[in-house]
Amino acid sequence: MRTLPTLLAGALAVAVAGFGPAMAQDAPRMGVVVKIGGIPWFNAMEVGIKNKAEELGMDAWMVGPTSADPALQVRAVEDLIAQGVDAIGVVPNDAEVLEPVLARAREQGIKVITHESPDQQNVDWNFELASSDGFGEAHAELLAQKMGGEGKYALYVGSLTVPLHNAWADAAVAYLEEKYPGMELVADRFGVAESVDDSRTTALDLMRAHPDLGGFLAFGSQGPIGAGRAVAERRKTGEVFVLGPFSPGQGQRLVHDGVITGGFMWNPMEAGEVFVTMADMLIKGEEIKEGMEVPGLGVVSPDEATRNIIVDQLVTLSVDTVDDLAAMGL
Amino acid sequence: MQSKQPILQLTHVSKVFGGSRALRDVAFELTRGEVHCIAGENGSGKSTLIKIITGVYTPEPGAEIVFEGRRFDSLTPVTARQLGVQVIWQDLALFPEMTVAENIAFEMNLSRRPRWVRYDTMRAQAQETLQRLGFALDLDKPLRDLTIAQRQIVAICRALVAEAKIVFMDEPTASLTQTETTALMDVVRRLSEQDIAVVFVSHRLAEVLEISERVTVLRDGLRVGVFPTGEMTQTRLTELMTGKTINHEVRAQDRSDAPVVLEVRGLSRDAEYEDVSFEIRRGEILGITGLLGAGRTELASTLFGLTQPDSGAIRLDGRALALRSNQQAIEAGIAYVSEDRLALGLIQRQAIADNIAITVLDELEERLRLLSGKRKSNLVQDWISRLSIKVDKAEDAVSTLSGGNQQRVVLAKWLATNPKVLILDSPTVGVDVGARAGIFEIVRGLAESGMAILMISDEIPETYYNADRILHMRGGRIVGSYAPVAADIADIELAVNA
Amino acid sequence: MKLDLPHTTEGWLLLVVVAMVALLGLSTDTFFTLTNFFDLLNSSAVNVIFAVGLLVVLIAGGIDISFAVAASVVQYLVAITVMSIGGGNWVVGLALAAIFGFGLGAINASLIYYFRIISIVVTIATFNLFFGLLMFFTRGVSIYNLPDWWLDRIVLYEIETPSGYAEITLPVVVMIVMVIATWLLIRRLTIGRQLYAMGDNTDGARRIGVNLAGMHFLAYGWLGLCAGLAGVMQAHRAQEVVPNALIGQELDVLAAVVLGGARLGGGRGSVFGALLGVALVTITQNGLNLLGVSPFAFRMIAGAVILVAITLSSGQGRSLLGLLSLRTKRA
């Protein structure tokens, strides 16, 4: 069954391709299939895609499935192949499920680029705006600085089974152990950061169990929010620091109240732009090589074996940046 | 007996369902405080009549219902209740999780607008009502901890709280023991003393005649008549209900020449039965009678391998048996038609065919261990015709059959195992009077074909007219032995009820 | 040794909870603090409000798994309504939540009663329907800029202790009100007794003259109302409205209420039991955090605690224990 958004996207693409006055018949065409449509993160990505496409004279659009279902993504990619696009971008829900259909696309000469899928097979390139080590370490460093390099901290991940969150957490813990021996992790990581309520309750308990707790490092978008609320409730703002990636719009108030100290994220709008920039380069036959500077990625060192391009283009979340990011709808 | 003033008079009551007429111009009259019985076979219109009086059904136009002088064309459940008509349903309609007190006085919770619950008043009322009937129950006990008989008392008390003037009791003794039945009869008398009319529907004719003052007999939707029970006998009542003359004659034969099939010697089991010895010969029907609790059913359980005796011996065709399970008993050639047909004997929701075939599934298996559909349907059809079971389709659920036909299905199920010994425990419980004769005909036919039959029953006439010998059990022991050809039924009844 | 063992599910559960509280009190120096106690109250408030609502439906012989999603729907409806009328206040917000919640419950009630569909099927359907509509209309967008009255924390009682501020907040008050109201409904009001009757023996209740349609609306409406209030309280606590914030909660609450002695199938259950059920789950989580147990073991321990509690409080487990005590007596 075709989903409505896919159909609409397809129809829109046909309409734009057929009647768009500015679009030359031979403008390269690209579709980017994201995890799910309609959420702020991918809305921002869509803005990036559209802006960059206009700038480069490409015809690029985003396809957002109604739910985060790998099967819907496969269907969307099949549709794009049928439309004969020049490049396909994917933010996969499941790397393996997509492999056959991506292989088919490449057989037909379509360039394939993925994002947030470092183990992806059958791609021209996968790009990451943050390395798991870099992302974890950046947060760890910020936490250590805020806490003066010593004291107790607690660690959240979205759930104990999310590989990316755990990789960040591993990197952060390893970094602190090495650089700041005075920093002490109070317990194993807590898998609560996908729920504000659970993050909050756990934070309250932890502050009680460890009255001298100095900080929360929360990987998982709801973690900093929940921990922040708990710190505010316990009136420990400024005593207990809360760090981690979160939605700027959601955390805006807490950042201004000084409850959430900050964190890092990468910019989905930037990712959208990179999709189009890389597609443009690949379609034109430009090779991406070691030491090359790619707009949006900076100087890259592509891994030829794994087809990964990993950079650390982190965006700081702080009192100074949060409002602008929130204004983007993030 | 109280005043003869009528409380309820029904005339010209008819009811048509689809094309069939369930009631045809029936009249019914009830006086204040009277104990009245409605007798009739299944399908005679008894329950239709009750449902018209309780307002569940509307009679056809032309009916006249006069309640304490007030005329109605028909009643609704609400008006019937307001007039004081209460029904003790067979399933009692009580609330198992609630306390006795709340069950009795639940009526007080039925205000139209929400009110505070008055637990104290409820308790007081429940206590008072129980006292009126001369019973004591723990008011705070949850109902689920009560016996069926105690629950019945609760249901009756609830009717009293609702200020009943007429209480209908639908098969109230179906699941009661003898003692409990006697106690219930007392309650019915007390109700009657308090000017409450009791309408009794029961299959047990002995009860009907013992308790009620008058009996209205229905047959095929027509009223046969109203009779004072003083001049009524069981035989006469059966004839009125069925429209047939039933010949009661002693059919016992002396089988002492035939070879012994089942021999029991000195069988004992702690707290159940003691030193029981008897033998059944080929083609013989041995009746065991006695009051409930005499150890009859317990004895049957052991013979069927469900329990093991503490001491004593069982021999089948001369070979000693040590049964560890009913499976072994079936293999040895013993079949057991239990007293509780509804719970143990049949799977009510399953097809008639499946119920008949369940004991012989092994034999029906072919290679690859699949059930042979054809062999099964042959077997089922064979038994349906041999026992003249009235069925539409063998695939219908057993629950759609009448009591008599259900009993035939149970028989078919066990006969399919081709047993040497057939144990029948209370074979006519829940079976219409008219249908009983048919069951016994089958049983006698089986005996003629050489089967040894052990028939347990607390209805003495049943054993008297059908068994070749009768054993009397009391307190787990065999205390008497009679041959119907030589003994008078009255003597046996006297001995058993003593 | 003669032990007076409890007779009821609630009694056994109380024993388990008391044992756990004692254990935690001895093994940590933070469990028996006023702040911890108040925190437990604050953080179980939403679940308790759900639980007493669900209890009423279970007693009436039904089941509802759509209530947590219904609470999310109510959050959005209330947020949109108060913003469109220019802000509103607590009175308006709570009233709206109660009305919307009751309305959603009434949808369940009418489907179950008038179409004679069993409650689990209906509520699985409405669970999906409510959530689907919510996602469709909100496009998954959260609301962070709720009116100030909704966001500002209301502390009704506070005291500074050595272990920090101990506070009683608004959700606790709403919880207490709903607990008392539910208790009055099912124990003290005649209509509550009719609810029990319906759950206990539906046919019997019909024959004695209980208005079954009314009872359905009362039970599911009450749960809807509770869910609506719980939803508003959850948004107050989380300071935001997120479409999938409550999804999944229904099973936790259901487990807690059944643990507390409410019978699936109706007729049995008490407010006290439901409270104990929620308490057991909450205290387990709290204790694990305070004890510093590895989070990797959380689910294992929580599962084991629930199993022990349910085994003890069920008839089977009780007879097992009775058997054991008999053995020791003989020995």
C-alpha cells in the first residue's frame, strides 16, 4: 500500500518536474527518505535540503513515512527508483532491511548517500556530523569543566539497548576516567532518558542517595529535561549540573533558568544541506578524497573501506544558541 | 393453610412463539400463602407461564391477570417486582464476592438516585430476615464461601427483603442433598406460614407431592387441571404429565445361575465405606439405594479406578483388579455414568458427536494417528439410532438437548467402549418423568445382552421396578439386601428412610 | 509457631510492602526521610489517579487499555482549548480535563454496551484510534509553551530538612481527592455497590434491576475523568505536552491494580489494594535507585518482586505457604 505522504511527495515531484518554470528538464533530481515525517527534526532537515537544492540548481525533496517503519522506507526508495532520480538519500530506520533496495538503486546508476548509519552496506557514502567518540567526549569535557574536574556524576541513556547512546556513554566515561580521575560515576548508566517522568524520578532518587552529586550527563532527548526538572524541584540549580543533547524548543526555558547547563547536538538542517551537496558532487563525478574540504562537513578524511565520512560538526546548546535553534522549530 | 383468598388469578393466557403455541388459553390461580406446584414435562409451557407472571413475556391479547383485585393485561418485570413477585432462579442470581448481608439486603442499594450505602441497616435487615426463617449465617462471610444450600437461603431471604408475596422457585432442589432438601422444605413451610405463596417447579415428584397443597399440571401448552395433592400419587401425576399410562411392574429376575462378572469382597476405604461385599452376574441389574452420604458414590468412584481402596478385593471375570486410574478401568471394561452429568459426564458446549466419540478416540485413529471422520460419523449415527437419541444434527452442542436425551448421549459415550460392567449413578436426575421409562428400557436391553449393571439411585421405586436385586447402604456399609419379587416396596422405603 | 497469616490479597500485599519498607529503611539511610516519602507521593500521584479510575472499570467487570492514550488526548484538547480562550486557569483546566476525559470514557462505554463488544477489543481499538488521531492532528508536535498557571509549580506544603526540601505538590492533592472520591463511590454510594454487582454477576444484576447501561457509563466515564485529571497533572509535572509521553503506562497501571487484588473479570478490588499495588511498584523502583543497584538488574528485580507478591497474595501461593508452615509444624 502506498502511503499518502509518499504519494503526495511523488505527485509533487512530478508536478514540480513537469511544470516548474525554473527547473530545467535536465536538473539532477534527488529524493531523501527520512525516518519519519512531520517531526521537527526532519522538518528542519527538509529546510536544509530545499535551500541547498535551490542554491545548486538541483531538484531535491524529502520523503517522510507516516511511521518509523523500515518497510515504508523500502517502499519509498522503490518509488524513487521508479521515478528515475539521480540520487537517493536515506536516514535509515534499519540498515539491513534497506540493503537490497539500495543495491538495486546503485545498479541503476543512482547515487546513494545515507546519514546516521555507519554500518550501512551498498552506499556511495554514509556521513556523520558527529563521531560517537567525539560526541561523548565533548559532553564529558563540558561536564568536567563545569564541575571543576571532580565530584560525582550520574549517567543516563535512552535505553540500555540503544547502541548509539551507549557508544556515547562509553566514550564519555572512558574520557573522564583518563583525563579527570577526580570524577566519579555513581552507578551504572540508567536507561530512562526516553521519558521525562522516569528521568525526573530517577534524578530525585539519585540526588537523595548521593547528596553530594554534582552532575547528570544524559544521552537521550528527554533525559536532560527530566533531570533538569528534578534539579529545579530540589532547588539545586547551580549545584547540580545537567548536560546532554535535547530539543532546543523543549529545553529553552530550563536553559534560561540555568537548570540545564548545555550540551551539543548536530544540526539537521546542516545534514539536509550535506545530503544535497554530496549528491551534487557525486552526480558531477567529483571524487571525495582525503583532506578535501566539503561545505558543511569541513575537511574530511573518508574511510574507503567502510564508506564512512565522519566529522565532528557539533552545534553547542547554550543560553546563547538555544533561542535561535528553537526558532528553527527544533 | 391460611385463608383461601386468591392473590393471583390468570385466565385466557396464551403465548405464541413464531408458529408454535407455547401456551393455549391457560388459567392459573394462587391463594395467599399457598404452596403450589406447576408440574409438566419439558416443553409443556411451565417456564413460559412463569415468565408471563414475572413480566418477562407479554401474553397474547385477551389474557387477564388479576393481582389482589387489580386487573392487568400484562406485566413488566418492574411492576411484577413491585407487586411482590419474586423468583429464585436456578442459578440464584446472587453476588459471590459480596457478603451475605449485602446479598440479602441488596434491594436497599437499588435507589434511583445515588444514596449513601447503609451497611448497618442492611445488616440489621439481613439478620432479621434470616431470623424470620430460623436460620443463622455469618453475615460478613463472602457468599462464595457458602454451600449451594446456604446460598439458596440467601436468595430466599433476598426475596423476603423485597417484600415478596409470591415466590417462584425454579428446580430449587436440583443441586441439593437430601438433608438440604429437607431443610428447604422447612423454609417453604415457614414462608407459607407468613402468608407468602410459593410456586414450586420441580422434576422430583416425591418432593412435589410432599410440599405442595395443589398442583397445576401442564401438558403441551394446555392446562390438564389443578389437583389437590392429598389425593395424588406419583403414578397418577406421571400419567397426567405425560398423557400415558405407565405400567409399573416388577421385572426382577433370578439370575443366580449366570456367571459372576464383578465380585467385590471386603472393600473398605477410610471415612467412605467399609467392608462392602457383593457380586453382579451376567445380565443382572443390581440396585444400590440409600440416603445421600451413604457412601454409594464413593464406592462407585473406587470401582471406576478414581480412588483406591484401603483394603479388600475387586475381581472381574475371576481376575483380580488393582485399578490405579479410570483409564485402566475403561480398559478393563468398566464404564461409569456419573451422577453429575452436567459437570462431569458431558462437555456441554461440544457437539453431540464429539461427546459420543470421546471415549473411543484411540479406536478411531488410523495410520498417521489422524481421526477417521467417516468411522467416527458411522459410530455416532449407530449409537444415535440404537438409543433413539432425538437430535437434529450430530454437530449440535449437547446443551441443546433435553435432560433425557443428554442422558442417552452419556450412555452412548460409555457403551461405545463396549463395557462388561456399567455403573449408573442416579441415572434419572434432571430427566423428565416421561423420558425416564425410555432410559430404563435401554438399561434393561443392555442387561439382556449380557452386561452386568450396577445402578445407584436414591429413588427407591426406580430400583424396585428395574433392578433384579437391591442393596441398601447406610453409613458406608451394606445393611440390607432385597429381592423385589419377594419384598414389598413400602418395607424397603421404610427401612431406607428410617 | 503460630502465625496469623492475612486472609486477603490486600493483607498479603501490605505484608510485602511493609517488609520491603523495613528492608529499605535498614539498608539505606535515605529511605526513611521526609523528602523521600514526599517524593514517593509526588511521583506516584499520576499513576494512583489512573489506578483508582481503572479499579472502577475492573470492578465493573470490564477492562480498559485506552486510558493512558486518552489522557494524552485530553492534554492536547485542554491545552488547545485554554489557549484559544485566552489562557484559562486551574479551575477551567481541571473542569475541561474532567469533561473531555469523561467524554472519551463514554465513547468506550457506548461501544461496549450498545454494540455488545467485549471491552478489551473495544479499548484496543480506541487505544489505536485515539493515538492515531492524536498523531494525525498534532503531527507528533509537542507543546512546550503551556500557559503559566499550568507550568508554575504549586507547592502546598514544604519543609526544609537535612536531606533537602520536602514538598507536597498539587498532583498529590488531586490524587488524595480522587482516592477519597473513588472510595466513596465504590464503598459508600449505592451506585458503587451496583457496579460491584454488575462485575460480580452481570445476569444477576440485570435481573435484580441494576441499570447496566448507566453502570457502563459510570465506570468508563469515571476512568476517563480520572485519566483526564491525571493527564493534566502529568503535563504539569513534565511542564510540557508530548504526544507519546503516556503511551505504555496503561500496562504498568493495570499490573499494579491487578496486583492490588482487583480481579480481571470483575466484582473484586479495593482502593486500598490499588494503592498498595502502585506503592509496591514505586517503592521497588525507588529502593533500587537508593540502593545503587545496577540499572541492568532493575527489570529482573522488579519482575521478581511482582512475582513474589502475586504468588503470596493469590490463593495458590497462600495454600503453598500454608503447606510449608504445616510441614514445619509437624517437623
